[in-house]
Amino acid sequence: MGKFYQRFLKTGIDLAPLGIMRRDTDEVYFCTPKGASVIGWTGCDGIHYCFVRGFGEKVFAVSPMNGGSDCVHPVAENFEDFLRLLMACGSESAIEQAWQWSREQFVAFLQENPPSDEAKAVSALIAEKLRLEPMSDPWDYIMQVQKAFDYTRIPYSEEYYDEDMNPDMMPEPKEWKVYFDGNFWGHSGRDKEGEEITVGKSFEWNGREWLIPAVYSCAKGLVVDFCMKASAEEIRAFLEKWRIDSQSEEERKFSQEEQMLIDLDNPLNVDISPEVVVNGQKLKGSHGCGTFYNPVMAQAMGDESVRIADYYQLDKNDGWMLARRSFEWVTSRKPAIKELSVTMRQYPRNIPGPHFVANNPGDTFTFDCPVTGKQHTLTVVDVRSEEVSSEHDFMPGYEFPSHYRLMSYTITPEIPDRTVNVFDCVQSDQPRRIESVPPENPYEPQATHCCVMGIIGGADGPVAITVGVPEEAKVQAACSAVHFEPVEKVEWRLTFREEPCAEMTVELLG
């Protein structure tokens, strides 16, 4: 117990108006750290504040109802700073909950819960008797204390790890191992874990901050981890714009175009296609996986996202796109890595464009292309009704739609291949069960989308195709959605394929 705390006790100041009350009891909870000296209780949900033996004058908040590994958080480096936090906040409530809030949430809580007259009087008494001033930026102070703290050092009793006492407690952390044939969630096979090579390379690309914390040299190839930062404020603005809330009981339905716009807006959605060169030789890309760390929607994250952020010591006040890519060696044996570079590339992205209706050959539609920056004209060459052959029985017991419209067209002036695609605005009809044919397995999955192999080619709805026409003709074609009944009119939409940014090479080793 520090000298300043003893000095405080001699003043006789009662912190109850600030939410902290003394008790003449040795009561503790399952999550109270071993060696704790209780400062006071809030009188709500068992929340209490304490010192912990071995941590000097650091003040901890203990919140049993948080459950899991979120029961205990440091809030101040010493009792003097703890009093300054109380003076700044007007009560202990914001201090105890700050670990899960953004600055905006913290400030909003203080504005909605101003200090009482009694709390102001106690703060004035603290200032007079102990010559202290309120903490100038309480949220930032608490964040810095918690960011620098190693939570694995907190000593707990056996009750803390008891599933009955603390059912939300995460199991002991798994040993960090990375495998070539694995992903963030595990691996299959008997291959040996890779050798970790710390890189710690930070760089900016396409307006974003990136980090390659480490690579892993495995028998089959090299594994590279990529981390891209996005601010919590940016993530929150995105979620509010699209009214996305993981806690909402109502699941929002988005159209295909809305989903495309969401993918474009999402600050944690970047689809990379990196190239890795080792000792002057380009490696062959094999596979990859990805996830995210989102502090704004913590309840929607998996445990593995937190584990990755912890292992690489990422700033948890920010969001992170987390990607892992595996590359095969091009040599017969695993090489000793002397030089290593990564060229950052991003896959093209699709931008939704305008709608149009074309019913007859010769119909035209003029549009502005955001990729070329020019105005182009789509001219219909032919439009006709077609029917999918019923020769193939894809799923016995189901009837599939077969009617669609086929439109061929040209675009002038000439435009690079795959820059513009044409889609139907509606989805195909869903396959329907033939009532007279009972299912062979009552638990078999139900068909929800129709696709026509070789014509439509996708199960996610209507897609455009390019027909094998002579190159000089520059004639392309698009198929509509497939329906049970013939359709005469189709509303089409354009989609533009854009290269989002220039590539950049980053030297990692050598």
C-alpha cells in the first residue's frame, strides 16, 4: 500500500458520492486477483477496485459480470492518478467501462451522466486537501495504461478457471504455430510447423497503413501474414451508413448492387493478390485466408482474431484486416532466405453502373465509363429468347427454370476486355421440388439458387458471359436470369471492372 494512499486515508475523504464505497468485509469474487487489496465497492454487480500484490500502486477494476477474460482491467498507474480520473469523470462508471468504448462513446456517456452536486463537492475536497487536478484526457490515459499492460501476468485463483464459476472464460491460449497447409483456425495433415522469421515491416500503400509482422519458412513453401489498419471512427461511419448492427434481431437484406457498394465502402475489405520473390525467384501462389479485428463490433469477432491481434501486438483501438497467404517454393529444397520482397497488388473491383432496357436489335444505350473516363455506346446486335436443355438431371426430384433471354451487343468506342459486364437486375427463379417425387434423404439440403452449367455458370445469381465470337467482331453476349416462364423484357445493369491502385514492391529482408 503506497504512501499516497495512506495519506489519502488520513484525510477521511469519503468517495461514495463518486461511486466507491468502503466495506468492512473480506469478500472476494471468483475473478478477484490473488493478493488483491480492495479499495472500495460500487454496490452494483460485484464491481470493486483494488491493488494487486506485485503490481505496485496500479489500480485495477474488477467486474465479475463481464465474464471470460474481461473481468479485470488496470485503470490507473497509481492511486493519485485514479483520484484524478474520478475528478475528471464525476464517478467511477466511465472508468470501469472505458476498456470497451471508443472515445466518442466515452465522451457521450460523460455528457449524458454529469456529476452530481455531491460528487463535485468531493472532487473539490480532493483538490483542496491533496492538491490534485482532474485528468486532462481520461479516456486516452486509460487506453495507454491498458495498452501497455500484460494481462497474462494477473494472478487468479482456481475458481477463475472453473467452467461453472466462469463459463465464458476462454481456454488456455494455444501455442502459436503456423503451417503451410493451414489457416488462422488450424491445419490438416502431419506437416511440421514453419520457422517464424520476424519481419516487422510497416509501410503505406493505397492510402492505408500496412504491417507484415512475420513470415514462416515451411517445408513446402513460405507463409506471409499481412495486417492492414482501419480506424475505429472509419469503421463506425461505415456501419452507421449501411445500418449494420450485429446485435439487431432483424437481418437486413441487401440487393446485389447494395452488396457491391458495401464491399467498396467497407474499410476492412481489401482483396490482395501479392507476389513474393525469394532470392530473386518468384514463388508460386498456393492459397490463403482472411479475417478481421473489429473493435466496434467486438461481439461479432471470433476468438482467433483476438489471438492474432494479441500475438502481433496490434493496436486494439483500431480495426485490422488480417490476411495469410501461402506460396510454394520453386526450388527442390527449402532455401535459406537471403533476400525477400513482396509486391503488393489488389484484385480488380466491381463498380455498379446504370440500368437500361433493350428489347430490339439496334437499340442503343450511352453511358459514361469511370474506368476509361470516356462516353461509350452499347448497341444491341440481337435479342432472343432461349431455353436451357433439360437433358442433364442435376438434382433428381427438382424442377429447374429453363427460359432466359440472350442479348448480343457491341460497345463503341472500343473498350478494354472485361472492363464492362452486363447483368440482369433480377435473380433466377429458385429450383422447385417435384411433389410426386419424395426426397431420398429427408435431411438433404434444399436448393436455393439456379445455375445453368456452361451458360450462366454461377450459383449467386445472374452473370454475364462472353461468347466465343471472332475477335475482330467485338461482339459480346449476356444471359438474363433463368425463369420458369418465358420473359420478353429484361432490365439490364452495367458493372465496371476497375484496377483500384498501382502495385508497390516492399523489401522485407536482404
